Amino acid sequence: MFLTVFLTLVFCLAITLMIFFDYFLLMKFYFFQFYFPEVESVYENRKYGYNIKSQLVKLLIIFPAVSAVAAWVCNKF
């Protein structure tokens, strides 16, 4: 039960951050490019945000493992 709750919360948070921060702020609204013009060359040819590969690893491997440990700790104590 706890594992399901933790996984649901963590997945929702991670997906929300990936969508809002990487997609909207970096790619659509050019938020950082406006305030820091020196990063424009870095983001010119990107179709998605800064580090999609590491975010997917966190979402699919690290978050479930941490959630399982947290659920186990909550269940034991």
C-alpha cells in the first residue's frame, strides 16, 4: 500500500517537473535564454530539455527504488 502511494506521488512529481521545467520553461517560453543570453547557443537545436536521458533513468530506476525503501521503512516502523 505504501509503495503504491510513494510511487504514485514520485512519478507525478517527476513527470510534472519534466514537462513544466524542461519543455515549457526551456523550450517553449525561452525563460533562461531571455535572462541569460549566453545560453542561447546551447539550446538552439534541442527538441527537448537539458537532460532527458538522466531524467528518464531517475524516473524509471532510481525513484521506484527509493520509494520501495521508504515504503519498507514506513511499514516496519
